[in-house]
Amino acid sequence: MCLAVPARITKIDGEEAILDYGGVIRKANISMLSDVKIGDYVLVHAGYAISKLEEKEALETLKLWDEMLLAVE
């Protein structure tokens, strides 16, 4: 099973971006996407941003992740 996780771009440096996964900060490669900017939400799989998301959709998905994690605890 493969998972892609939504994250918000906080900084861009060439083909690499700093992403915020709801408080967890990581780097990812954005070379597959040509139209992203700081503040955009992207889906990330295996360290690569694979698609751009609308903010509403990203926030709904992050909410579901939070609910799922709370159910496991």
C-alpha cells in the first residue's frame, strides 16, 4: 500500500521545498511540479511532491489523519 501525505510548502530552494505536515517539518523534492509556490499544499510520496491540492481538500485530509491517529491511541 502506498500513501501520499498532504503538506504545506513553507520555503522553496530550487527543486527542494521545506514542508509543514501539521507541525512536522520535512524536506521534499518538488521537481515534478512546475507551478507550486510558498503556501501551496501538495501531496508527498516517498520524498517527492506528486500533485498540488486545494487548501480546503488538504485541510479535510489532514483532519481525517488526525482523527485516525486519535482512534489508534
